[in-house]
Amino acid sequence: MRNSLAAVLAGWCLLASGCDAGAGTPESPSAASSGADAAGSCEDAAPVVRRYADAVARVSVVSFNVDRTGRPAGSVADVRRLLRRDDVDVVGWQEADTDAFTRAAAWGEQRGWRTHFFDVGDGARQVPITWRDDRWVLVGVDAHPMVDGAGRDVTDHPFRPKWATAVTLRHRASGRQVTVLNTHVPNHVETGAQWEDNVNARAARQHYARLAALLGSPGDVRIATGDFQWDHHDDLAARPEGGITRTFAGRARNSFQALGLTGVCPTRNTRWIDYVWVDRPSLVARRAAFVTHRSLPGYASDHRPILATVALRRPN
């Protein structure tokens, strides 16, 4: 697996003193440690933690690709392991259209979790969302088409239609409302420094643009999870037209941008490709802010879950 090519800023500013995590432009890779350094020290360092005096609630969100090609027993064990954690509120899953995942989700239902499977079209069932029912009330669901699928007649790496699924939840204790979106971008789209010249890459550009538009529009606090394929370090260094950094600028920020990579091990091999985002309008208005994040070890999947905690702040 290719190593990450460049560097990323550590936490941009400490918000305990009131600095705004939603403002400004994406970080410059010239000001940070290398991806290899960050990966090498991730097990020993503590992730950044920020505190907000005006927080009225927190939501801890996980993005996890459960790897549909893995052993069913491993997938079931992974889901159960994650849902046993008390510090998880919502999970956006990828590659979850398997009998093993369905069985594991049913196990979770017996323990206070709710999972919504989206059957609106081909591919949507791959990206269900799970939440803790004793903390969150379901307000509504939605599913947004991202890109059409592509077969072997046009690509060496076929993929089914891609969606951004969504649940809107209300926090039982505070009454605050959030919408969590979940998605999975087609793979084999980049070389690290630039786009591949293939159908998958063209689909990924459209996918990024459509999701960024959803996050950047006015509304309640929006959080997005997903497997985005392009490593955070590589994309931040290369800044390709239509890539993650340039497309989401001004619309949303991910936890890597907001908090850096200290104490966060790569989510797949040497790469940070699984993301949690918060919409920029909510960050700028101080309705929400990243508190901390980390990737979780010990799972059978070829991905580590990425867990990010977001503070829901008192409206100005």
C-alpha cells in the first residue's frame, strides 16, 4: 500500500479560548509533520481534546467500513465490539449489505440500538446508519443519489450506484437536532498526487461535489461519515481540482483538518481515508465544534473505525 505523501497541520487552534474552528481556509501541508511521522507515533500520543463552556450536548459519531469481503464471523464480531462501546452514539457503516451485518444489527436492536436500512435503490443498502435509541429520537430519514454505478464494460473496478443516506435525530436530553449523512465513494480513483483517468475517478469527483453541496447548504447541524478513498495527507498536499480539500472548502471541515492527526492511527494501512465531517455553516455559527477524534484498534475489518466527538453548542 502506498505511503502518504505529504503533511498536515496539527490542531488549528485551541477553541477553549474562543477560536473559531469553522473559519479560514484549509491548512497548508508545509507547516506540519509528515504522514509517516504521524503514523509512526500514533499509538503513543494522545489525541487533541477541546472543551467548550457553551456545549449543551455531545454526539460521538463513527465511520466504519466493515469490509464485505471479510469473514462473516469477523464482521459480526466487529459490529458487536463497536456497539458495546458506551462512547458511541451514531455509526455510519459502509459495505454493510451482508447477511452477517444484518444479524449483527439485529443483535444491536436487542441492546438499545436502532439501525435504518435504506432500500430506495440499488446500492443504498450498503450504507445503513445506527444510533443509540435511549439518547436519540429518530425524526426522519432521507437518501440522496450520488453517482450511477458502472460495470466491467466501462471500468476494471466496477461499482454499484452510490448514495448519501441520512437520518435526522433529536437528542432526548437537550432537544438539539442533528442530521447524520453516510456515504462510500468509488475506489481506484487516485494515485496520491493526482486523479486516475478512469470512470471511477470521474464518478468520485461528482460524488464529492454533490455531498459537499448537501453539507454546505443552510439547515440544522449536519455531520457526514464515509469512506472517501483519497488519503487526507495526499489530498491536502496535492489539492487536485475536484478533490476533497478543494471541493469541501467553505462547505465542511473534517476532523483531521480541525484536530490534526496526533494520536490518530491511519484508518486503512498507512492511509487516512475514512472521514467524519461537520458542515461549515454550523461551525462558523458556533452551533457545533469538534471535541476529539481517534481511530479504534483491534477490528477484523481492513479499516479502523474513526470515532469523532462533536459538541452541540448553545446558539448565540
